[in-house]
Amino acid sequence: MKRQNLDRKWKFKLISTSLNQEIPSEYTVVDLPHDFSIIQKRDPNTLAGASNGFFPGGIGIYEKTIYAPIEWKGKKVILEFEGVYMNASVHLNNQLIARHPYGYTSFHCDLTPYLLYGQDNTICVTVNNSALPNTRWYSGSGIYRHVWLLIGESVHITPWGVYATTPKVSPDCSTVCVKTTVENITDKPQNVTIRSTLLTDNGSIAAMDEIQLNVPGESKTEAQQELTVSPANLWSIENPYLYTLKSEVIKDGIVIDTTETRIGIRSISFDPQNGFRLNGVSIKLRGGCVHHDCGLLGAAAYDRAEERKVELLKANGFNAVRCAHNPPSPAFLDACDRLGMLVIDEAFDCWREGKNPNDYSLFFENWWQKDIESMVLRDRNHPCIIMWSTGNEIIERDGRSEGYIYARKLADFIRSLDNTRAITNALCDLWDDTAVKALKVKLGDLPEDYDVWSEVTKEFAQPLDVVGYNYLLKRYESDGKKFPGRIICGTESFPMEAFDIWTTIEHLPYVIGDFVWTAIDYLGEAGIGHVWYNGEKSFLGKYPWHQAFCGDIDICGFKRPQSYYRDCVWGIAKAPYIAVYKPEYYGKEAEISRWGWPDVVSSWTWPGFEGKPTRVDVYSMDSEVELILNGKSLGRKPAGKPNRYIASFEVVYEPGTLEAVGYNEKGVETSRTVLKTAGKPAAIRLTPDRSKLNAKFGDLSYVTVEVVDNEGNVVHSADTNIYFTASGVGSVLAVGSGNPVSEEMYVGNQRRVYYGRAMVVVRADGEPGNIVLTASAEGIPATQIIIEVK
């Protein structure tokens, strides 16, 4: 089917907010992807509270007019929504054509019966995210992913109708099996030819096959073909080679329908002896959990924003990502395919038992099959996906509310759609004593050492190929003995357990990897990674906390201290990392969240604390580390794996130069890191991640903003407010920083730096030319950069 993007120029009206605020009733023109929560001011009174980052929800209406030419008569016309949060109702010409409650799965709307040909037709989408709370993290609101118009001839390949598998994989000769579902909307049978052509990355033909197919009237039929590829380029993390599968429907010698699918030839396997293997090679999963939001953009899933997330993961040593806790955007999976990132594609955060009053549990029983089908059929051609997850921390894991029955139902249903990947589910500790009470009724008094968790979750885990363990490091070794043959994956873990987790995983073959919570920081679950000094014991932060503050990478994409430590654990660190505790809190006891990290900054600029003591940790793979302050050695201390990669020093702050020098076991210097005390703010430095964009609406450049002194050192103590303007063929889409408690909005033209840094996102408007970005602040000269758009 022909695909036409419908992202541009929708009329939008916010008709109510979750706070019942007065709002303008006029329509405005917006482009998709669009998140109407991120453009609202956060409020401490919103019902979703800290879980949703104090962002309001509401009800919004989107309208768009399309012209249906007479030539469309007799064709199939479909709308495809990649994601709408949530409770979407779709009308065409005032006719209700679809409802879709789940905010994370894609869905189709058949326009064919309702179109007025030769006329304008009005699409109206009502999005209802007013019933809060309905999620445990920031969801966003609105049509936050792409919308497509699909137009097919009377005989066509159905959406998601191509399914390719690779049962035989070898560089010498591989087999690609292709199933193609063809629909005939006429009332008479049609004889067609299905041609499947596998193209290399340079467009040459690697394999081709044709088959005749008879499709009865008003029905669908599946064609099955087998392609032999010799030699074959295998998809891997290091070499993510992609082929293009071109599927054609031919009638009377004329191609009447074409679909192209990117696929990779690769094999995956799981077993207790070898763990996870990709193309026959055992790999430990260095993973991270990632929510669906795009940081500064809210939920708006721009292709470049999704691609950048994967680039950040790769650059920081990750080889796998768990989509928490819902199917991601197609653009995210496309990027994982292109860049070589393994994926756990997850369906749900809850089943029948809810975690919030208005969450997916209200819809699960009637919708789980439709939503599982959407996830699997849409995503099953992605070589990056190695596991399907049926859920996260499901309350029914102890058997209540038919949990064991549904665990098997979901696993069996996925296998009926795709049996080439492992199925997992992320289990955690029991949250209450329901299971204990049930066992006591059944067995009487339980021995002190009775393992309730194992007893009540074993039936839940039986349908799974890989059992996900959330924060259950203590069980890895014992459960390996208790359940011989069980394959375990650490689907969530605490950052501060990185050393113990990885050390354990390295010597247990049946534990295939670890996924830290989280790889990239996110909106919502505000303050889960907190450090308190005032004796507070709250789980989440009070307003104005709105970021989780627990990611290895912050919301702008900047690397945080725990990521540098993880580099040591994973053996990829290139130099020591100097982590300085804030002098203002010296001697005070810190309450660090289990998802948090010590309150350290890699800075030697602490005005007002001259002569005051502080602590400095150096993260290093080296055998020994020396700390030098203004040319004077403060001593050498052992580091490396025997010392958990940390050497600690007590230091009295004096401005100047702080150096950490790493030495190997022979005492030879291997690396050196230098921190310099910064002077007064003298300039603004703008560094775009891409200085050239495509003349395509929605292409993005992420520009790092730094306040620097006369020597170019970042002034970490600065809190300068910077104003941005963009002229030419683009605009400022978002501004932000890693400050988790700022009350500033992510839309607008100004942002206060956090530890001397901020971020501005520039969006191309689709025309060639230049974008000129100007940054200015009081007392500092303005600066400009030019971003070329071709």
C-alpha cells in the first residue's frame, strides 16, 4: 500500500485539562508528533502528582481535512496511528470509525466505507487523558507519534502483512522464509503473482522468488516463499547489516502493490549453558531500561529524537535496551536495527490488577489480544528484537486473579504470532502478604526458611523462556540451583549494585545480562533517584521535582557520574573519573535512594568553600590512582576491580588544578584526568550534535549550551539564564537542562543552565537554507551558530 505522511497542519483544541483550568476554545494549528501535556505548566495539584511529574492531562481534539479523489473508489484506504495517549476516538465525517484505549500500541482505521469521493473529508480524533492517575511515569497526551494514510488497490498486501524469518543462518548460505498476507476487497476471486525480492544495502538483488496466488473474494490469503541467500551478510551488534525485502503483487503483468520491509539475517538462541547467543556467539546483555518519552520533547516521538537515544546508548557501552513498559515507536526500533542495539519489546505494566485507579487494567480483559497482536505483528520483522515481554511486575505473579492462566494465555498467543524469539516477564519481590496467607491456608504454618516467592511464582514463570528478575540479585545463584534449566535476565537493577551484579553475571552462564533502571533519565516518577539531607524518607519528590533523576544519562543526554563508574565495571573506561562531593554537605549524612547515586559532580569550582574539606572519589580501572592538587601529591591509593574501581580521598578545597593519574600494576602511568577551577562566566559555547540537517520537516539538531570562562572551562557554578532565538528555515522546538526541580517549561525561548550547561533543540521546517541560532545572556556576549539545511 502507498504510504502518505499526515503529520502536518492539524487543527488542535484543548477542550479541558485535568485541573479544570480555563482554557482558550479556539483551534490552533499544530504539527505531529504532538504532546499537549508538555506544553502545559506543571502544577502541584494535578491528580497524577509526582508519578507523572506534576504535568496535567486533559482532553484534546485534533482535526484534519483530506481530499478523496474519485480515483480512490474501489481501493482500500486506511489510517494508521503509531500511538495516541490515550482513549482515542476517531471520527470521519462525523461517523465513529474506531476507538483505541491503550496509549502505546499502533492501530488502524478503515476509512473505505465512510469516504466521500471527490470531496473533502474531515478526520476528527478525540484524545482523553483526563482520568488521572493512569500511569506510574510521565505519559504525555495527544497524537504523539506519526499518522499515515495507506492507499491500496483492490488486491493489496495488508498492513503488517509481511513476515520474514531466518530459520537457517550462515555467512555462506542463509534461508529467509517470507509469509505475505494479501487481501482482495472485490467480490470475485483474483489470481495474482507474489514476487519477493531481497535487496542488498546497495540495491543489488540477493535473492528473488515468485509464486502464484488465488485470493477469494472479500478475503485474505497467505503466500509462503523461501529465499536462499548466498553469501549472506549477518546482522550483529558490531555489523548491523540490513537487507530490504521488496514485496510485490502483480496482476496481468503489472505491479499493482508494493511494500518494502527492512530485515536482518541473524540467529538467536537461549540456553542455561551458553546463555544468550547471537549468530552462535555468547553475549552478555549490557542493558538499560528506557521509557518512551524523549526528554525535553515530552512524549513527542520525532524520528531523530528516537535515533539519538539509541546513539547515546551505544556511545555509553550499552548493547541492549528494555522498552519499559510498553511497545516503543517504530522509529526507535528502526534506529536499533540500523545501529545494532538488542531489544526487549514489552507489552504491559499491568494486567487485570491495576496499579493506578484509571490505568490499563480497566481495558486489559477486552483488549489484551488486540494490543499484543499490534505489538507483535508491527514489530516482528525487526532483527533487533530478541525477546517479547508480556509484562512488568504484574500483581498477578503470585497467582491471584487467574494470574497463572493469563501468564500462559499471553505467552501462547505471542507464540502463535511469532515463535522465533524468547518470551519473558519481569518479576519482582512480593509486595504484600496475600501469597503468604494463601499458602498458610493451603499448607498450614510455614517453616521460617520457606521460600514463598519461589513457590508462588514458579507456575507464573513456567510459560516463559527467560524469567526476568527485577532487583533480585540475591536470588541469582540460589534460583539457578533451585530451578535447573531456568534462564534468568536481570530486567531491572539498582545503579549502586552495578559492581556486584556484573561480577555475579560474569560467572553464571544462565544469567544472560542486566538492565539497569534506567539507562536514560525520564520525566515522571519524580525524584526516584533522590539524595536527601534533611531526614526526609519519601519515595518520590515533592513539587517542583519532575524528573526521575536516576538515569546513567540525564534528560539532555549528558553522561552522569554513575555512567562513568559503569564504564569501569564493563571494562570500557578510558581514563579516571573525578567525582567530587559537594563541600556544602560535608559531614552530613545523605539518604540516597536505592535508584540514586552519591551526590557528586566532576568539578573543581566551589566558590565560597576555600579551605573547607570535602571527599573526592576517583573511579578507575587502573591498579592505582594518584590525586594531585596544584602540583602537590595527595597520595596514591589502590583502585581497579579488587577495590570496586573506587579510590577515595579526603581533600581540602583550594582553587586551581586537581589531577587524577592512573597507574598499571607495574607503576607505569596509563591515563590522566584534569579538573580546573573555572573563572567568571565570559562566553556562551554552542555545540550542535549535527551542524547539517535534511530539508525535511522534523529533522532535529541538539545543541549543547555551556557557560565558559576566558579559557573555555565550563563554569559549573553558573546558573545563568540564557535566551535563544532561531531565524531562517527552522525554529526552537525545546529548551531544557538536567535540573530535576526547575519550574521552567520545556517550551519557550529561555533556560537557566544547570551546572553550567543546558540544551536547546532546533527543528527544521522542511525548506533548504540556513538556521541561525543565537544565544544571549546578561553580562555575556551573545553567540551564534549556523546550521545548514540541505
